[in-house]
Amino acid sequence: MKLGYKRVSSIDQNLDRQDLGKLDNLFEEKLSGATAKDRPELQSMIDFARDGDEVIVWSIDRMARDLRDLQSIIQTLNDKNVSITFLTENLTFSPSNNDPFAKLQLHLMGAFAEFERSIIRKRQAEGIAKAKAKGIYKGRKPTIDPVKVMELYNQGLGPTKIANEMGISRVSVYRALKAKESAHKPI
């Protein structure tokens, strides 16, 4: 069976340029490729793959942005007797083919992908620092309404019930309650 995996980094990006050809099953996601464990469709594809299947991916950087992650994914698939082909790099890794040149290329391409990700993170941090210095950057918008947390708390709900009601963690509830408490302390 031919399985395809496509990934772009954000919702507004398009998956169309990653033409994988005729497939039996396709797994797609629109989210960052920082780590494999944070990508449910990748995990679904790995779980779905069976002995003798072939996974087709547009390019190495669509599969992983970290060399260890890349090696781990390939090893996991090969251990299941599943081959993986990267179309852009024209590389195939299968349990039966132990090509040292392909492994070298994989390590080089994976290292470049990891390097590129590090550079992007560095540029992002520099941009945020400059924006903070100018007073432009305010950080991410809060996703938890502390007023709602206090309302529910004042109605007699405990942290666990508040967390369940709002779909947040108990730690977030405690943090909101503590912030509200420290805001009302006299100086």
C-alpha cells in the first residue's frame, strides 16, 4: 500500500505543491514540524503503516526538522518493514536497502534542516527582542479569561470543576486565582 504524508507549517499555507502521485491513503497536517510527537497525523500514519507498505513524502523537511527525529521516524518505519521515499531528494530508505551513500545524504540533509530551524528560531528571538525594546511586542494574547475563572470560583466551584468547565488545566486555574489574589494585596 502507498501511503502519503504532507505537512505545511500553518493553516493558511497550501498543501497542493506537494504532489505525491497516486496513493492508497493520505495523511495531511497544517502545523509546525518541530517535533514528531506533536503531529497527530504523522503518528496516525506511522501507526497505520503495515509490513510492505511504502510511505511517500515530498521532502525531508516536511517529515522532520531535527536529525534525531528524522532518524527515529525512518527507523520506526523500517522496523515495521515499511520503506520511505523522499521525492525531492530522490532518496528511499527500506529495511532491505542499507545504502551508505543514502545514509550520508540523509544525515547531511537532516543536519541542514536542523540548522535552518535553529537559524529561524534565532531570527525570531532577535525580532521579538527588537520589538520589545521598541515597546511594540506585547506577547501572545491571553487564552484564559481570569474574570470567568473568578466568577466560577466565587460561585463555589473548585479548581477541578472550573478547569473542566473552561477546558483548561487545573494549573491554569490556580495560576489565575493566584494572580487575582496577588493583585488585591495591599502594598
